[in-house]
Amino acid sequence: MSRNTATKWKVFGGSMILCLGLAILCFVLRVDVKKLDQVPLVELYRVLCDSFTIPGLLVLMFALLMSVSNAGALDGLGYVAVNGLKMLIPGAAAKMERFSEYLERRRANRVKNYTPLYATAAIFLAVSAIFLALFYTVFER
């Protein structure tokens, strides 16, 4: 397995573990786990749908933000933030770089592929859609 493939699997595994933890946290905060057998099925499906939607959307938005940032849309803000902090730290102002040097360094370190994050978001949103469909099969008006 190549190094790039191994890194993708690590990112995928890490994002899945993080999202599962967030989904469990959302579920535990919304439902009393000790009285789980007393929770109506409609309420259970609704909470599970919400618990999988929230991490899926967070990962999707994070991946989109990273894609926009990687395209260079936020390079100017990053340059201002880095140099603003360097001006506040004593002795760091002597190491300030020009914007062209900053752009060259940023372009060399760009991440090329966000497929693991998009895959994690797709999996969680698909599970959420399944729970949403189950919710509407049980829901009565």
C-alpha cells in the first residue's frame, strides 16, 4: 500500500471515529439511555436521524471549507493573520515573509484530495436518510 493510500485510510478512519463519537454524544444528550425501552419508536428514529445528520453535515462543511481554502480563496486572510501574530510576538517580526513567498510555501503544502472526508459525510448522511425514511413510515399525523 502506498503512503498516500495509507494516509487516506487514516483520515477516513479518524473522521469516522470522530463522527461516531459525535453521533453517540448527540444521541445520549437527547435520549435518557436508562429509559430507552420506554422511548416511542417515532422519537427514537427522529433522534437517530438527527444524531447522524449533525456529524455528516459538519464533516461535509469542513471538507468544503478546506477545498475553498486549498483553492487559494483564503490565502490573503491567512497571510494577514500569520503576520499579525508575528508582529505581536517579540523577535518574530524579523522573520516576516513577503506575500509571494507565503503563497509559494502554501502552494507547496496543499492537500490534493478530500475524498475520505466526503466519503465519511456521504455515509453519515445516507444513514440519516435511512432513519428519516423509517421515521416517516412510523409517523402518524
